[in-house]
Amino acid sequence: MPADRPKTDSAEAVLKTLQQDGRFFKVILSSIADGVFTVDKERRITSFNPAAERVTGVPASQAMGQKCYDVFHANICESGCLLEHTLRTGEEVIDIPVRILNSKGRTVPISISTAVLRNEDGKVLGAVETFRDLSAIEDLRKQLERSFSVEDIISKNAAMLKLFALLPDVAESESTVLIQGPSGSGKELFARAVHSLSLRRDKPYVIINCGTLPPTLFESELFGYKKGAFTDAKRDKLGKLALAEGGTVFFDEIGDLPPQTQVKLLRLLQQKEYEPLGALKPVNADIRIVAATNRDLKKLAAKNRFREDLYFRLAVIRFEIPPLKERREDIPYLVDHFIRRFNARKGKNLLGLTPRAMEVVLNHDYPGNVRELENIIEYGFAVCRGRAIDLEHLPVELQEKPAPAEPPPVAAGRPRLRAIDEPTLIREALELHGGNKGAASDELGIDRTTLWRKMKRYGIR
């Protein structure tokens, strides 16, 4: 009998440890801010922490024993359940954004991560899902967008915010608007915003690029023509002004307007009428005109290269769009905007830019302005295989410009949106692939040697 005593003591100790572990496990789950629930192999819920109750609105007593999809109503439950995928393949899922319906029928944005639960022998017991409520982040994003955007124009620059404040009143007026600014600065976005916010928003919006057609064809495209007006005029043709009736006409790069056409446009602005080629009488026009140029029309007029009277007719209301290099505080917001746009368009889930990539992007001079920044981000999406755009995913000409040791002076309080911590990215990639360096380097979009060197630098085991 005494010989059996150690075994009894050992069994009692194990039982006591398991009970303690269970209590510890429960305490830990209760203290976590993220929602956590576990399921067995049949996807029946076996634990449901207080944060999960709070986000879903379902008490743990009701959730226990239920199938996860009967409690956790996510928009992916029917088409591609992440928990089912993890149970079937053993693959973990990290930080995937989805939406759920809580018990009150309200949509809640969350991010989901899943992992398999195994015993000491490696046998699958079930799976765990953690999720984070993103409502506060989404609300903050919406507030930022409302504060610093009009239509698709995003800016925190003081000069741009003044234009934002003017836009609604300008749009509701019938005044002609002239938008001046360098190429790629967003002039067409302002023109479209004038139309979208106006009483003509439900009528046509017609774009006329003044620099793309030769002068001989420009007037026929603009004003239209009557049958027999010239040799090839076999029938009447409506011009773009007629197609825009009741709406808005946007003259892009109006500084390139042919001199002979400038006279006819002046008549259109003064008398609200024009004559199609070969017509015997003028046609009345009910249109609003918005024009844009990357040239200084006032200086061109002083050199007799643009009609001065036409300039003053166009510049009833004038918007000056500053180049991107003069509003660098907008770059993080624009990067975030383009990241979200390309994620949606290309079906990816990139987190953003690494700190060193963001630093290079912040310090570029942008001769191509906002359009160039958008092209840089699109290039990064095309070549990046990881979760964040790094320096090697930027165009070659940017890679050749080393980032300064100290960041440039910026507006106080400017957030560095989407600048992702590199050690965290590496740890997440390694965890995602169970420590497999080859798979982790593919996930990060770098070669294995670079990953090994970075792990050594950051002391990552």
C-alpha cells in the first residue's frame, strides 16, 4: 500500500494543477479586451469570454454548445468560414477584416484571427477565434474623412481646407469657375465636385480636353455641325456642348484652347449661345462652365497668347490648387486613402507602408503631384507579396534616394498613418508560418537572407 502512495499523490497533484490551470485560463480570458471563443471539431462553442459577449450582444450561457455560425453572424459565414478553414487545413488566419450582425441587428466591423487547438500529442481538439471591435477606429476614420475630405479630395492643408469651405456655396451658384494648379494636383476632382454639389448634379457632366484635338477638328467636336457644312458632313452631328445641355462642361487645360475658338467660347460665356458649323442661326446653351489649367492665364494674356477678356470671363471664381510638395501633411492621409482603394480594387489586405518606405515617400518632391503618389502606391501593390509596402517595393528612382536620418519638420500632431513597425511584421509573419523562414520571407516579400539579417538585427528568435 505505501508503494502506491506516490502515484495517488501524483494523480491528485495533476488534478489540482488542471483545476488551477482552468481557473487561470478563465481569469485570463475574462481580462482580455478582445473577443475570444473556442469551438470543438464540430464547431460547437466551448468557451465564450466577456468581450465576446459585449461585441456580439449574446450571453455566454446562450452561446455555449451552439454552432459558431448560429451565434457569430459574420458576412463570411456562408461563403467562406475562416474557422472552418482553419479546422480543415490547420492554417492560421491573422487579422482579417469582416463584419458581423450583433444581437440588436447592428453591423459591427471587426478583425478576426483563428488557430487550431491541439493536445500534447498533436491531436486536433478544436479551434480558437479572437476578434477585435473596429467600430471606434472606423468612426474615427469617418470623422477624419468628413473633416478633411470633399467628394474624393482629401487634404488637411490650410489652403485646401479654405477651398473645401467655399466649395458648397460655389457649387450652388451658376458662376463660371477657373481652377489653376500643376498637373496631377487634382483639378479634375475639384471640377467634378463643383458639378456633384450643384443643382445640375443629375444632368450630364462632359469633359473637353483642349489639348488633344487639332484646331481643325476641335470646333466641330465642340459645337457640332450641320449636314453639308463640309465635304464629309453627310448628316447633322451634335457637339459636346449639346450633349451637356442642362449640365456642366469641364474644359481641361483651357490654356491650350486654339485662338480662333477662344473668340467663340467668349461669345458662349457672354450670350449663352453658339453656332454649330454650317448652321444659319445660333443655338441657346443651358450649361455651366468649369475650366482648369496648369498654366498662368494672366501671364499668357499679358503676352497676348490668351484673350484677356476671356480670362476675366472664366475667372469669376478662381481656385488655386497648391502642389503636393507644399502640402506634405496630406501625404499620410493620401497614402491611407490609396491603400484602402487598392485593397478593395485588387482584393488584397495590405496594412500600409513600413517606416522607412513612408519616410522616403514623405520626402519625395512629387513633380507629378497627387497622381504620382497614387502611381507609387499602385506600383507597390503590384510588386509587394507581403503585408506592407517596403523600400524595395517602391519605384527604383525612389529607392536610390536614401531617407534622411531625421524626419523632416512636419505639422504638429500629424499622424504617421500606415507606418508599420518592422519587427512586429516579421514576428507576425513567423508566427503565421510556424517559424518557417522561407514561407515568412515570401509573406514579407523579401528574400530569406534579408529576413535572417533583420531577425538578427532585431533580436528575433
